[in-house]
Amino acid sequence: MRVDVTRRGGVAGVALHATLDTAELTGTDAPRVEAALRDLPWGRPVPVSIGPDRFRYEMVTAEGDHERRVVLSESEIPDALQPLLTLLADLGQIRPASAE
């Protein structure tokens, strides 16, 4: 499953973005991450405030012409998604401020 992940916020306020594929995860992590992604509250309204210096994660998946989007605060990230966030930290690219 492919997912676009963008992390914004933190002390520096820098956006980190990557397009990730769960196929890049180890055999045991991939099914857990995919299940956690399926259970996210897709399509809900974007939270207005998440608190100072906190991270905010936007996740987008696309299957065919159907796109799903959700924005979560760092406290809402399920433990099962940690391998995906590790990939973001390892493979993510910093986005310029104009891309936000």
C-alpha cells in the first residue's frame, strides 16, 4: 500500500514529506501498518490546533481514482504506525515553506 506522509510542526516547524510503500517494511510490520492505516478516521475534519511544538501528520492514500486523507496529531498515531514513521524519518525530504 502506498501512502503519502507529511509531518509538520515541531520546534523548527519544518515539513518532512515522503511517499512510502508498506512493501518497504519487514514482513511482520507490513500487515500491522496496513491494518492500522485502514482503521484511521479517514475524511474527518482537520483538527484546528494540536498544541505548540507538536507534530501533525497528514496521510493520503490513493487506490485507483479514490483518494483518502486524514490529519492526525502525534498523540493520535497508533503504535502500529511507528514503522511507517521510522521510514518517514529515514527517507523523508524536507519541503520548502512554499509547498505547505
